[in-house]
Amino acid sequence: MKNKGNVLSILGKYTQALELYDEAIKIHPNFPAAFTNKGNALYGLGNYKEAEKCYEDAIRMIQGEKGGVWHPKNEPEVKVMTYLHLALTKYNTGHTEAALDILDKNLDDKKI
């Protein structure tokens, strides 16, 4: 489901991708990549506030909150992409300082 959703998202079919990401989240509610991907689809639809919530949920899971299933050796790119997308969302909604703060605090190569 996640991979099919990713293909749909790449093709700009964000609404269809969202349906698949929501299904994936129902099956695996503690899988951060599904929330990051859902955030990307919402971002593509211009729904920045909901995208931001998805990215923040994914980050809480990555950090070990919300019972997240996280395998840092297998998916370091999910962590990086989630922080980057959250920062981009903040930037595009006029919160430049918050965007820079996210990047400064979380994308230090010692933390990845």
C-alpha cells in the first residue's frame, strides 16, 4: 500500500495516495514512514496544517514517543526527509525561523 501510494503521489494523484496511506496507518498505526508519506500527499494538496501534523506525529514516533516502530539503521532517510519536509512546510507557511530551527537542531550529522 505504501509503495503504491508513493507512486500515486509522484504522479500527482495525492487524493488517491492519501486513501492508501490512511489504510496503511490503520494497519500499522505506529509506522512513521506512513505518516511522512501522508504528510507529503497533504502538502501536495496544499493542506499544510494537516501535513505538519503528520510530520510531527512521525517525528514523535522516530524519537520513541507514541509507540513508534522505528528502525534507524533501515530507514535513516525517513528521519531526514521528515525533518526536511516539516521545515519546508514551516517555511512555506511563513515560519522561516521555525524552519531554520528545525534544520539546525535536528539535521546535525551526529544526530542522523
